[in-house]
Amino acid sequence: MQSVLFVITALVIQRIQGFGTGAPASKCGDMFPSHSQIQPENSLPPYTLTASSYTYKQGDTITITLVSPTRASFAGYIIGAKDPATLNNNIGRFTNSETGKILPCGSSGAGAVTHQSSQSEYRLEFQWQPTADTTGNVIFMATVVESYTTFWMNIVTSTIYPEVQTTQAFVLQTTQKPETTTQPVTESIQLTTTTTSTTTIKPTTKASILPGDTSSLKSDSECGATKGCFIDCTGNSCNYIVTWRDNGDAVDFELSTKLQDTNNKWIAIAFSSDLKMGADEVVACLNVGGSTDVQRSYNDGKNNKQVTNPSAGLSNTVVTVQDGMFKCSFRKNKRLSRRKRQTTNSLFVDLDSDYNLMFGTGPAYPGNRIGMHSINPVVTPGKVDFQSFSVIGDTAKYPLVKIHACLMIISWIFCTGVAIIAARYYKPVWSKSSLFNQKIWFQIHRTLMVTAMALTIVAFIIIFVEVGGYSQVSASPGKEYLPSHPVLGIIVTILCVLNPIMSFFRPGPNDKTRPIFNWAHWGVGMLAQILAIITIIFGVELQKSTAPKYTVWVVVGFVIYYVIMEITQKVVDKLAERKTGEGEIDTVEMKQNGSQNGSFNQPPAYSENNKNKKDTLLKKSLLALHGICTLAFTFTLLLLVTIY
């Protein structure tokens, strides 16, 4: 029995040491965790590794960020700066390891960093500097441990290049012969060298593909004449171009886009029967560490999976990456030469049929694995006839997404924007008037808040129907906050429903706990309003909203206006109090007991006779003005969300 306990204890200690105190320096090379015979995950990692710069020079400090866009936590990691030519030698030195520790790797004795506790994290930053012997290209590679039995390897950054004055840019062209049933696919490679001069350049010592400064992607003059095109162009400058041309038993495709960084990236098209991912054939062009490939895969729900033969049906593949331009062309058979039953493992669309065309880009990993797209792919609004020369300059609209956005804007810009002002500043106004036996301010507040709750619930249901349940949002570069949109939306909906439920348990007018309720009601309402505005700001930045970029500034403008209105109302109330000697009504309501029907206990100094009539008229005018301004902001946002 004691021997059994000893073995169990030893295993437990081994597991704790496995990732509890970090990787040993002996793991700087292969970066493989010593977790018995457990193998790394083959699925796409839920983590990304990014560098703050694409170039470096002596004296620079580069920030390396390990983060999960979906906030998936990790318990352990090892990150090394590597020479991309060998992936073995650790170069440069880490100067800051945040919550981790620096490992004595490489010539600097600080070429890697690892964790020193098993505390869960989802985002960490590290500082790295080149040393005197760091002269070539650098990539950062990570192994990330989620749990003892679950970890991912080969999570890499884009290549970091040393700065010089001149460079050579390369175009790598790969031509594949049509597939046969007995001979393997062969490749012929043509290497074209073009010399350019720039002020910030990225050289290399091997014939790889280098990104440069992003220049303009020109429109294709053959669009509509000899090719069909799916484009996003303004004048002669385009963000992406996808073209197709019927060629008998096959269709020729060309994909072009401009990217900030083209290394370790993919661009792809997918053929979909609807506007959503799922059961879609994908053809992706990849550039991983200077090695290119064109391959087929398929989307199974929201995940991308490889097919049995990724090159089947593809030929004449050419990948060109230069000066920030990522271009790819290939010929795709309309159907496989040996027709097979279309299952998820042998999905091959018939290009004589029509499909919605998707275009997207994202990170690529060693082994030609396709990472999750950084932004949602663009989709044609209708199905494409690949035998036509049609030009599609518009992208798909998502009606349910737009309805969701409109309902939330009406709820949290107009309804709550007016309702909260009415409750906070209009209790003493219309003091001798009522509406359906209730105070007018109370009826305004209650009606608008009930409307806001109803619209929020409907909007909540609509978006869940649209995305098929809870859906994570991709983090765009520089917008890592966007994945919090669905989480914040759920919180806002819960708070919106919670407040009226709390009202059913509201204490009586003379109950000593009534002030506690008043503060709780106010706190929940304010928190919901603040989070709702933040959620709307994040929402209009999402790609599926299709709202123009400046929409977010309209929301920011509303926030600024609302603050100004709050200050104005407060100033007007203070001036009225000085003239009449009243106490502050809102403060009295929060600190004293109120009534059950929307009235309130008047402070001793208050009476309608000494109420300044001019102030009352001013207050009513301010409420009318506020309603008009809030309605104007709401209408403007609705136009921006629905028209574009």
C-alpha cells in the first residue's frame, strides 16, 4: 500500500513539475514538453504570437505578445527567438519575462522565456533585443500548454528582418502538372529576381518571398470583358480582387490582395451554398517561411480541415508575393476525373453549378496549417455563375445582424437615453399633473425602459438565431477588444432583465431598506447603460455590420453630447435650488423612502407655489431638446447601419 502511495505521489509531483515551474533550458531546442508520451494537438491553436515590429536594428526593443483572441487560458509556455533557417539556434536576448523566467539559451544566455508557475493566463507580453551577433532574420516560436495533456507547438510570429538600405525581392512561381492516378505531382520552379531600393528594407540570404511596403493594388481591366470578378475597389485602387475565367473542363482563378505582412499568411476562396461557413470547399494559397503551396481543404462548421488529397483537381498554380502584394493563380477542375461521392473528406464542388464566393486571409503555420482568419471573410451577396463575366463589387449583407444592431441602437441610444434623464432630473416637473394616475416622469421612464427591455430581448434572440448559438468573434489586428462584444452583450441583456425583476421586490414607501433598493436600481441601470454603449461601439466595428468606419465616431459623439446634457441638467437644477431653496430631488429620492406609485416624498422646502415657472419651462424645453437630439443620433446610426 505504501509503495502504491509512493508511486502516485511521484506521478503527481512529476505532473506538477511538468509545467508548474517552467521548461528546463534543455528544451530550448525542440521545445517539446516532457509530458510522458503525450503528443501535441493537431487542431488550430487558440493562441497567437505576434511581434510589435517587422524589422529590427541594434538597440531596438521588440514586444512579443502571446494572447488568446478567445481568452482561452494557458498554464504554461516556452517562447524562443529562432533563426528561421534552422529553427534550432536561439538568438538575441529576452530582457523582460513579465510573470515568467528567462532561460539560459543561445549565445546571450537569455534566448528563451518560460513560465514559473501554473497560474492561468490568456495574455502576456515579453521584451526582446537583438545582440551583437544577431544579423539575420528572426522568428519567435512558442509551445503553449493548456493542461498537462493538451498543448500546441510551432506557434510562430511573422519573420522579423534586419534593417538595411537595399534589398532583393523575389517572386516564386510554382507550376503543378495536372494530377494523374499513377504518377506523383511534380513542380517546376521559376525564380525571378527584381532589385528595388527602399528606406526600410528586409533582406534575406535565401530565395524566399519577402514582404515590402504595401503599394496600391491596381484594378483589372479585363473584369467584365474576359473575366468575372469579385472586387473591392475605389477608382483604380483595390483592397482585393478575385477573378475567374471558364476554361472548358476547368476554371482559372486569380486572387490578389495587399497585406501589411505577407509571411506566414494565407489567402483563400471558399465555395459556399449560403452566406455562412460550413460544408464549404476551400482553396488556399499559403506562404510559410518563404515556402508556398496551393491546397484544397474544407470548412466543417467553423473549423477548417484538410482533405485526403489537398492537390486533387488543382494545376497551373502560381504564387507571387512582393512589396506587400499577395497574388495567387490556379486552375481548378470543374469536377474530379474520377467522380466520388461527396463526403466531408472528399468534398469537391461542381463549378458548373453556382455558389457564393468567400474571400479571406489569415495566419499560416508550419505544416501548411491554416489558422483562424483575422477578420471575417467577405462573401458575395448572391451565388456566382463561374461561366459568366459578371463584376461583383458588393459584399453580402446580413439582415438579421442589421436588425439586431438597429434594435440595440433604438434600445440603448434613444429609449434609455431619454428614460434615464427623465428619471434623474424630472421628478419635480409636472408636479400637479399625472398621466393615467402616475407621475409623468415615471410614465416616461417606465414606458421607455420596458420598450428597451423588450427590444433587447428580441435582438438577443435574433443574433443567437443568426449565428446558431454563441459565437466567438475574431480579433482584428489592433482591435483585440472585439471578441468581448458577445460577452458584453450577454451581460447587458442579463442586467436589462434583472432591473425590472428587482422592481417586483421593491420595498414599501416606509421600509428602511427602500434606499438600498434605490441605489441598487440605479447601479444596475447605470452599469447596463455604460456597458451597452461600449458594446454598440464594438459592434459597429464588426465586419458583418458593414457600417462605415466613422460610425463609431457617431456613437462617441452621442456619448459626448449625453455628458454635456447631464452637466446642463445638473447646472439648471442647482440654479433652481438657489432661487427656491429646494433640496436636490434626486438625492432626496435616493436617501429617503419613496412611494409605491412613482411619486416621492417632497423635501420640506418644496412647494409648487414657490417653484420658479421659468425654470420649469426651461426644464421642459431641455427634455424636448434632448428627445430631438437623441432621436437624431438614433436615426443617423440606423441609416449608417442599414444603408451600407
